[in-house]
Amino acid sequence: MRSIEKVISLIKIEWAFDFKKPAILASSVLQMAVMSLLSMLTAANQSSNLARTWNSLFWITLIFCTLQAISKNFLTVSRNRWIYWNQVAAPAELLWSKIIYGWISMLFLTCVNFFFFSWFLGMPVLHLWAYFKILLLVTGGISTVFTFIGAIASKANQAGFLAPVLSLPVILPLILLGIKASNKAFNPILMSSVNKDIYMLTALNGLILVLSGILFSSLWKD
């Protein structure tokens, strides 16, 4: 029970920090607005294949516009703050607080991106519930990877450069599976097999969480 309360307290600290300095989240929202507008102008003459184009541009925008906003959870932690966290929280408590806050931030940015794309390009998704389940699973896995890679990069020099370099190869299988599954939400014929992809995404998320928890303990002791 105390661990849960401490995790909630750490999440509140993260929220207070972002509320005081909202520049990174605001820049991500602005980038999404610009990218969705450019996507509308680019895809204006591709109405024959709008659904696939819409989905591809949506995922590209989401990944590259949220990388900095999510990985900052550890990139902004200085050496002195690492020592402070070591005294007030256990590794699991800190990791879970960062991951949960990353999930919340990622879900918010995903909804913002979905709104902009629906506003500028229309909403060609035929099966919203299945699409949202895929979004939730993929963005949850991406935020976990971004958070953990941010923790690794924060231990090295040039952390802002290392985070995207280390993150993108790790999340590539998750992204490819997510794009494949989400494309089925635009086609009623393929919807019968979408549950298999959802189960695979759930398994990948579980694997990412387990590996993050195991590897973070050794990183914490460094």
C-alpha cells in the first residue's frame, strides 16, 4: 500500500514539473498540428487510397513528435536528482511512476494527434473500438521503451542524441505490428484476424515491462 502511495506521489511530482515547464509537451502538440496540416496538403490528391495514407502518416507523426516528450522523463534528471531518488524511492517505485506518467502523456498526445488528423484529413477508420485498442497497446509499449531508453541515455553524455538512436530500433517490431493491425480497422474483410494481432501486442507489452523492470535494477545501482 505504501508503495502505491509513493508511486502516486512521484507521478504528482512529474505532473507538477511539467505544469511549471510545459514547453516540451506544447512543442509536441504544435509539431502534430503542423504535421497533420502538411499531411493534408500532401495527401490532397490521393483520395483513392486515403485510408492507408492516413494511417501511415498518423503513425509517423505520432512516433517522431512524442519521442522527446516521453523520453524526457529521465533525460531531465540530473546526477544529484538520481541520488535523491535513490534515497526516497525504491527502483520499482520510480520506474512504475515514470512508466505510468509516460503512458498518461502518450495517451494524451495520441488523442491530440487523432483529433488533428480527423480534423484535417477526415476520419476513415471503420472500426473505432478495435483501432483504439491497438492504439492503446502500441502507444503503451512505445512510451515504456522511450522511458527506459531515456533512463539509459541519461547516464551517458549527449543523452538527447542517444535516446532516439537507441529507441527507434527497439520499437520497430512494435510499430510494424501496430501498423499492420491498425490497417485492418479500415477493412471489414480483415477484421476477423485483428484479435490475433491484439494478443501479440499485449504479449509484447508484457515482455517490454518485464525486461524493463529487470534491467532497470542494475541501471539504478550504477
